[in-house]
Amino acid sequence: MGINLFVLIIIIGSIIITNIKEDIVIKQIEYANIPIVTFNNSTLYIIDDKQVSKIVSSSQALSFDNRDELYDATILIKNKYNKTNTISAEYMLKDDFVYKLYQNVQIKINTNQKIVLNSDFMEYDTKNNILTNNKPFELLYNNNILNGDNLFYNNKYNIIRAKNTHFKINKENK
């Protein structure tokens, strides 16, 4: 009698255990958004066949799979007039062909005239050569001042548009 009960318990127990469905959770390792390369207090020189064409310096540079980030960065670019254009910001994000510049953005363009653009945000599309922003800005052009919002500047065709503009002309420049 005891053996029959033992066999019956084993058979019933095995049937119950085989019919219990257990969800096996496979943990997939999710890699955090970790930079591939990190540089601290870095300076990058881009050299063409004649000269140093661009200098990029930053307190921290992070390179990810699909973007680059720069902190406290300054970019110096030689222009066609053999003068240096300067772009500086507290944070720069380069995503494909688009640079997004945040906090204390200053762009100095040295051509025959000196142009300085100040804002808290700028977005520059290098593929289409278009600079935009949606924050207040100040543009200094030969000691003349243009203030406004929502800047659109097409560098290819020299078209500039802005909303809520106020232009102060310095009469002494004539």
C-alpha cells in the first residue's frame, strides 16, 4: 500500500511539474550610451595640403557611434580671405552634418568686415550652409547692432531673416 501511494504521488507530481509553464526571462544586455573615445583638454588640428585649416579645442570631447559632443569648445576655421573665423560655445553637438551649439554661443566671422553673432542657441547645417536659431540673438556688424529672434542665415546666398528685429546704425562709420 505504501509503495502504491509513493508511485501515485510521483506520477501526479511529475504530471503537475511538466504542465507548469515557467516564463524564462532572457536578460538582454543593454549597452548604455557609452562614448567610443573620450578626450579631456583636447586640441585637434585639421591640416590640408597647404596649411592648418581648422583647430578644435575643448575641455572634454566625446565621440559616440552617431554623434560627437564637445564641452567648452572653440573652433577656429581659416576662411577664403585667409582670416580666422571663430565658433565657441559651452556645449556643441555634431550629428551628421548638423552642429547644435548651446549656451554662450559666439560666432566671429572675419571677412572684409567683422561680424560677431551672440546667442544662447545656434544650429548650423554644414551640408546646406544654413545657420538658424529660435532664441534671441545679437549681431554686430561694423559697430552696427541687429537684435532679434528666430535667425535664419543662408551663407551660400547671403540671405538673412529674423523676427522681432531692431537695428541700431552707428552713424560714425560712414
